Amino acid sequence: MTVVAETQLQRWLSQAKRIVILCIGSEIRTDDAFGPVLARRLKVTVPDHVTVIDAGTVPENYTGTMTRINPTHVLIVDVADMGLIPGEFHFLEARNITGLTISSHAPSLRVIAKYLTATTGAKVALLAVQPKSLEFGEALTDELRSAIESTARMLIRLLKSR
């Protein structure tokens, strides 16, 4: 993760009280599994004020759950083709989510972010990672497997410092 993206995420989380991390992806499309794999990694280590949701390819099915949680912040994690080096990240606040080629779900992340902002009143942002491959297959590429660990460590550190 770039220092800039980490700094932006840290600043965005500064006033967070209740956080939802909404991980999106398909475990049968190589690097698209980034979200679900990260969700499993985070669930056992995040503080109590953080809820991790593995939304698979249907993030819209979890909007009711998120509304009940009443988060102050929702961080969406997904792969997006941004023309970057595989495993590289961008952090985008909801209003800046435009023009990304996203993986395996029907509603665009912009639509999901706008809906979550309207229904929960939460600040919504995206942590997008550049995939290397979205071919059918059940194993992450080496680049994204490495990015899982560095992302998990960084998120846990930022969340525990809250």
C-alpha cells in the first residue's frame, strides 16, 4: 500500500466510532478473492468497534445488516482495474468513486457507496486493489497474496489505534 493511501485512510478513520469493513469478491476468480480472503484474515483480529463483512459478490444483500449496525464509517474493499501494478492500492472517498472497472458484482461501487451513505449516514470509502488476474481459478496470484498480509497488518494497526 502506498504511504499516501495509508495516510488518507488514517485521516478518514480519525473520527470513526463504529466501522464496517465490507469485503467484496468472488473466490472462484483468482485475484477477485482478495476481499473474502482479507475478511477471513481480519475477522479474528479487529477490535470490538469494527465489523467485518464478507459480502462475496452480493454487497447489496448486506445493506440491512449495515443499517442495523449504524456505522459511522464503511470501508469497502474490492479489486478494481486501475492500470496500476498488481497489488497496488488506491483509497477513494465515496464522492470520488468513478470510472473504475470492477470485478464480479452487478451494482457499481459508486451506486453501493451512494446508497450506504444515504441509508446509514456513514462516511463511505473504497480501498481498491489492482488485480493481476481475474481468470477463473481458486488461488490468488503471488502479488495479491502478499498484498493481503500487508493490508491486514496495516488495517489492524490503524483500527487498534482508534
